[in-house]
Amino acid sequence: MKEEAEHWINRYLDAYMVVTRQISARVKERIPEGLTNDQFIILRLINSQELCTSTFLAEAVAVGKSSITAIINRLDEAGLIQRTRDENDRRQVYLTLTEHGKSVHQTAEKQVQEVISPYLFDFEEKDIEKFITMFEKLAFLMHETGGRNN
């Protein structure tokens, strides 16, 4: 079983590296405003949360608070996000997209869709659904349980 697992892991890593590098490179070419892939991911997460905090972002992308703070500062300086303090707890800061940030986010989302969608035509719908479902399960297991050996 160990050799089989190693084989699966190697196949996964080989495919993962090709796919993520190719998608990242192609998306980066088309994302507006010189946005980095990390900044795009952060904009996407902020857009998806009603009350988004830097703590949520750090946990969501599994990086330290200092890394998130640096990205947030750059997005704030670019006028893409705004910080709002909680009226009841001034220590709590919520992040939202500005109107400019929403526009940049929508344009970037459209570009990502245009980069990825042509590849989907090579698969049947049931295969796409199965792949996405399994990938989501892997994401859940990594986030929630850490796998069976932990």
C-alpha cells in the first residue's frame, strides 16, 4: 500500500504543479491592475464574506498574519479595499471591497473563467462534477481533519 500511495502522491504532485503553474501564469497575464494571484485570491475571499477579517484570510490561505497584512496594505493603497472598525469592538477590523475593488474583482473573475473554461470542453460534465467534488473533499479533509494519520 505504501508504494501505491507514493505513486498516487507523485502523480498528483506532477499534475498539480503543471496545472497550477499554467493557470497561474495565464491568469497573471490577464488579471487587471497588475494584481498578483495572491491579491486576487484575497479579493475573492473578501468578496465572499459579509464580515471579513484578516484572521479569516490568514486561516483561509494558511499563511501568517504578517503576510496577510502586507497584502491587505497593498490592496488598501491601491484603493481596492477599505477597512472598517467594529463600533462595539474597535480592535475588530472588517475588510470590504471598494467600488473600484468590486470592478477589478469582477474583471479578474471573468478573466479566470476565460482562462479555465476552454479546458473543460475536453471533459464530460459527469467527470467534471466528480473531479470537483473529490477535490472539494480533499480540501475539506485538509482543512478540517488533517488526514487519517494525524
